[in-house]
Amino acid sequence: MKYLYIVDYWVPFPSSEYGGVISVIAENDVECHDILRDANYDTAYESKIMERVVAASRFILAENEPSGIVESFTT
């Protein structure tokens, strides 16, 4: 079973002026974290990624989609 995670961007102002949101398909929180950690976002705030993953809205997917980032909007 996989989930669609809607994760708030973890880089604070002023490095990220308006924040952002990243949509990720993953089996669990750990896989979601690993995908985001390895995706070339600002790594200075890597310690905040799991915090945002745990707080993210998540939705069960009806079909088995490949894991990965679906959409990303960050500033």
C-alpha cells in the first residue's frame, strides 16, 4: 500500500520566502523522508524533514504507483 504525502517545505524564511509544498508517493514515513532527503533540496535544514513528513497530510492510493516526488513548489 502506498500513500500520497503532502509535505510542507521545511526551509524557513528568509531562505525560503514563501515556503512551499511537495507531493510525494511513498510506502511509509521513512521512505518519504529518504526521497525528500535525496532530492537536492536545501540540506542545511535536513533535520526538519522527518518532522514535516510526520505532520503531512497523507492519502491512501487506490493503485500501486511508483515511489517518488509527484509535484513540487518551493520558493
